[in-house]
Amino acid sequence: MTDRGWRTRTGALTAGFVLVTACTAGGGDEPPPPAVDTAAPVPVTSALTLLADSASGDSAAFAALPRSLRSRLDVRRMLTDEARADTSRTWCRPVGDADEPEVRRRVRFRLPDTTGVLFVRADRQTGELKRVELVRRALTARTQLGFSWDAADDVTREFEWYADEANAVESGPLPRGGPGPRALRALGRQLLVGPCTGDPL
């Protein structure tokens, strides 16, 4: 089977990236100054416990990634407290209201070669992940790369599309149980903890 035949074009799959791609549409626009976070965070104990319990396996997952996949997925350095404090490069904001049963966070970041957005949705009380999305856009090209994992079907998908197109080309799901899905979920766990002080959406 050719690479073209292996890939499937679908507009419906792209809809899952509405939250994150909307944030990249501004191109080089600088984010506004951060404000006080009025959305209640996921309980600190739950989120930190999940992060600590998963730390060893998450680190091993990133180490096991093929080099090309690691270069697309590994944005952990943009999720540290130090990185989030630099609002010229990183801007985190909660999504939704504080009384919702799920907590949602979105962080926008800038690297020398790409801009990107990471989104996480989790149970507000337990910190259990429901969905994680990562989108990166090359500064010198019109292409965007995306990854999504959803707890409903436990499938991790990889996409590529042009910035001005609605349809995405799916490269096929990443192997369940492999390092790719674990690494993507690790990013979601890391985003749940630490500061997120932008105006709620």
C-alpha cells in the first residue's frame, strides 16, 4: 500500500483540534498580559499524585520515542514553572467555568522554529485525563502537525494539514501501549499542575 493510500483525509477529525488551532491563527501576535486565574484548578493533591506516580514511566516513554517523533512531541521544557513565568514564550489559560465537572487548560508556546498549543481535559476531582491535544506550526512553512488522544476510545492519532485548510491528513493511529501515546498523556499530566494564570476562556 502506498503512503498516499495509507493516509486518509477527513474534515471531521480536524474538528477535534478546534480549541487549539484557534489559538495559532494569530500567527506572530503576542498574547495579552496574564491575569488572575479565576477558574478553580484540579485538586492539587490529585494532580501531583498522578504526576508523581507516572513520572518514571513517562520519562521512559520519552526516552523510547524514535528521534523524529520525539522532536515533534517533546515540549516538556515549555511546561516548567520557569517557562510558564516567561509570558513572551509561554501563556497558559484555563478554559470554561470553575463549576464544571471537568477542568480544561490550554497553553500556547513559542520555540525558535515553531509555535504550538497543548490542550488537556481532565476530571476536576481526580485529575484523570479525558483528552490531550498537541498542535505545532512551523514558522517557515504553512504546515501544522497535530496529535490527539481521547479516553473514550484510547486511540492516539497523528495529523498533518496546511494552516489554511480545514481538512487534515491522518497518518494513522500511534500504536496503543507504545511510547507515543504515553508521552502525549504525560504532557497533559504536566499541564494540569503548575501556574495557569491567563484570563479564562
